[in-house]
Amino acid sequence: MNRFLQPFRIILWLFLVGVVNGCTAELGLTEVATPQTLGETAPAQVEASPEPHQLPPESEQPGQPDASSELQPPLESEIPDYAEESAEPDSSILLEEEAAEHEPEVSTPEPEANPSIMLTGRVWRAKPGIVFLKTPVGLLSLSSKTTLRTIPASQEISFVIHDDHLVVDIVKRTDGTLVHRYLSGPFKQSEDDTQLIGWTPEGEQAFHMGNHARALSNRKDGESITVEVDTTNTVIGVHDLQFDLQVGQIGTRGSAAHLLLTGTISKLKSNFIFFRTPIGIVNVNAKIGIKNAKVGQTMTLRMHDHHVVADLSASSDSAPNRRFVTGPLEFATPDRASVRLWTPEGEQTYPTDLAKGTLKGVKEGTPITVELNGQGDVVEFHRMK
């Protein structure tokens, strides 16, 4: 019996040893193959290690990575998604975005109103219902059947036209205190029908109708009327007001005179051009620098301080074929090869090749006129007479 048990014990012992070795090998493979997420710490490094158990010989541990493989960077596909999301944005992109947010929007400038006039005048002659003013560019008369009873010489008048609107301010010359303000043009009523809304040099404003609410409420929106208002923006009168303007001279330096008119030449008499415009007939003295004008031509007249520019064209639909630029003589170069003059497009220089005789002996500051053709080339220089 003992002879048969001894071999059986040996076989059983060998079987148990093989089972134990196999389990140990699987345990080693499991520990090696467990991946570590980027930035994580293995639990074995945090907790106290239990008593080490005996590992099989190194040759019996399949799949054990070497030291060089642990130092290699992970493949791009192994990097977690949140690692890409946490990457800091490019600072240059942030600066560009901030600059775009703070960059001011470029707004297109509004076209200049036409007609447009800004003049200041002093009383020359006056009688009840009419006053004659001397302005930097010529005579201006104001007349009314219901107001302008007394305008003393101690008062000064500001005259402003902007498209269909007219503003006349009468102030004391000594301290600028407002005496009268007249507004004329198309008005509209507020939603509650208690105010008139109209244009002023300070912007669109609302005016209380006051005691004139009944008379003004019958007016249609857009109908042109003339009202007098006080410093509290209350209507204190409804009037009629007419004016007549003559352009007979160039403004003086520093006068701040401004005029822009476009119309048709309806008549020529002596040196005067009868200029039909949206504000009525304006008499223009051709001596301000306009040469060879003809009836039927379209003219755009600009006056800016002590400068004048007149554009003539065959009709309102055609381009200008003549331009007359008038202003004080100013040589642009020491050799006097060109002159500099103001234009609506900015200061321009013109060669003096055709002006040797005309400008001989003329002092700087003396008004002259440069005549240009439709292409902007100099045709002739003229002295002011």
C-alpha cells in the first residue's frame, strides 16, 4: 500500500506547485499591464506596501516593460481629451480679438447740407418790419409783417440755413444774451400733440406750444411755419419771415462765413448773376471770381471764410466744365513755381507756368482766381479787380 501512495503523493505535490506558479505569473502580468492615466499616482505608491511576497525569477516574468519604455512619451492617441481642452489659447489671438472688440466702427460722414449758410450780420439800417444787415459776404435783409418792430444797432444777428430749415438768432453784442430766436421750416408734432419738433443748430429739439397750441394744432406735419421761441423752448409767437441775400464780396479772413448753394443762372445783368436756388433768387457779383457765366448753366457756389469756389456745368446732369478757385495768393514753394489755395476737397497746389505775367508784382495775400477746365488743369490766372 505504501508503495502505491508514495508515487501518488509526488504527483499531487508537483500538481500543486504548478498551480501556485501559474497563479503567481498571472498576478505579475496583471500588475504590469494596468495602465496609468497621465498625472495619476499608482495606489501602491500612496498606501503602505504590505510585506513583499516572493516573486519568481526575472526570466519567468513575461511582458515586463523595460526602463526605456516607461520614459517614452505617450502616443497622441493616448492623451486624454481633457488635456487638449485645458491647453492655454494663443496670446496673440486673444490680443487680436480684444483689439477687434475695442476698435471703433468707422462711420460714413453725412453729406453736407445743400443749401447751407452760416452768416453773422450787424444792423446797417432798420425800420419797423424790416432790417438791413451787413454780413462778411454782402447785404442781407429780413422782413416781417408781424415782428421785427425794433432792432437796435447794439444787437447782432446770426443767420443759419440748413436744407429746409432757417434759424435767426438776435443777441446783444455786449454779452450775447438772446433777445429773439426765430425758427422756420417743416415741423412735426409730438405723439401727444403738445410739442413741435424741429431742427436747430444744436440738434433736433422739442418746443412746447404754450398759448399757441390751438393755432398750431391745425397745421399738418411737414408744413413750413415760422415760430418764435424763448430760452425755455416754448413757442411765444407765430410769424411770417422773409429774407433777401446778396453775395457781393469775398469774406474777410476769420469771418467764419459759410455758404453752399446749387442752382441755375437765370439772368445776367452788368456784373450780377441772378442765381435761382432752393431758397430763392440770390444776386451774386461776378467779381468774386466767376468768369464767362452763361444763362442756363448750373452753378455750385461755395464760400468758406475768405475762399470762394464756383463750379459751372452745362446742366444739372453734367459734370462741371469750369471751376474758379479764388483766395489769397500763397506760393507753395520758394521758387514761386506753384500756388496753394483752398478747395472743398482740401488744399490744392497749382503750377504757375501760365501766370508769369498775371502774378508779376502781386504780393502774397492778394486775392487771385485760378480757372480750371473739366479735367482740373489750369487754364488761366486772374487778378481780382
